[in-house]
Amino acid sequence: YDLNRRFFVYHRYKRPYIILKWAQTADGFIDLDRVPGDPVGPNWITDEVCRILVHKWRSEEAGVMIGTNTVIADNPALNVRYWNGSNPLRIAIDRHGRFVDGLNILDGSTETVVFNCGPVYYSGKIRSFIIRYDDDLRAILSELFNLQIVSVMVEGGRKLLESFIDEGLWDEARVFTGHKKFKSGIKAPALEGAPAVSAMFHGNKLEYFRKDMNDLRK
């Protein structure tokens, strides 16, 4: 059954299987507060070994998704350069047209989809789709279903992650907790219930959460 979870969710709910992923500090922050002029790039919480594992995870899914603020603040490439595998479809949300030339997500190096609220043209291997403000997360997942994207790992910031959690549109979560403390910043999302698995990975705690899917067995 577990081996086919993605297939069951995709066909039963007409959406991709959603995996939430984030790293949080020992004091519960996902990022530092950002202000205009701060350096672009991630504020790393875990180490390179954990990043290699994340790239392995990316290679196992059909797509990887982030939101606007993460694109602008971190400028990620969202590929699998630390692992030998295929790049997933890069999926980004740009509701207000804030993306600018030079972002890695727009470099055309791999297939990319951007969801926005108006007609925007991106060159290269980038497709754009218009979404509504009302219920746009479900509209995005419906479009990804139509594109035959079976699974998506969501690596966005707190706002995007909490949107999936609040809507109940997730199936699995993988959460790193590192040793660093930020003391202040952006609080990490919270999930109800205990993790299905909790283990140490290269000195960091790694927890796996899974939603109850008994209805899929009916």
C-alpha cells in the first residue's frame, strides 16, 4: 500500500501527492526576518549532508514547489545538483508579478511552471498559468493534475506551507530540526499529532508526519 500512496492520492483526489518539507532551528524558527537590502540566499539551518538528502528526495518526485518570497529571498535553483537523478518540474507562485530577470527559477535550465494572476511571458522552458485569488491553491493543484504531475514536494516558506496545512492539502511532511538558534525570526509551521517516525540524521532530528489515509483503503 505505501509504495502506491502517490498513485492512490493522484487518482482518488485528482491532485498530486503533496510532501511538505522544511528545516527549523532548535528554537522553532524557519528563517530570519528579512528586510530590503539583506543578502540574497538561504539562512542555512542544517548541513550539506542534509542538503544532499533533500536533493535525493527531489529526484524522487515529479515536481518541487516554492512561493514568491522564497524565490526572491533565497534565489534557489531547485535542481538535483548534489544527487545523480532527474530534475523535477520546478513550480513557483508569483501572484503579483514580482519575479525579475536573473532569478535562477527563470534560467530555462529545466522545465518550470509559474502561476500568476495575469498574462506574463517567460522565455525558455517556462510556462505560465493564470490562477484566481479565490481558492487558488486548489486551482494550482488541479492544473498540476492536468499536467500529470503525480507528486510535489513543497519547499516554500511559512506562508505557503501553512496554506497547505490549513487547507488540509498535504499527505506527508518531512521536518528537520537543527542545532542552531535564531532567537527571533519567522516561526516554523506546526503540525498536529506526533510524527510517524522520528530519528537522528547526521546530528539533526528528522521527523516524518503522515496524514491518515484510511479512506483510500475503502
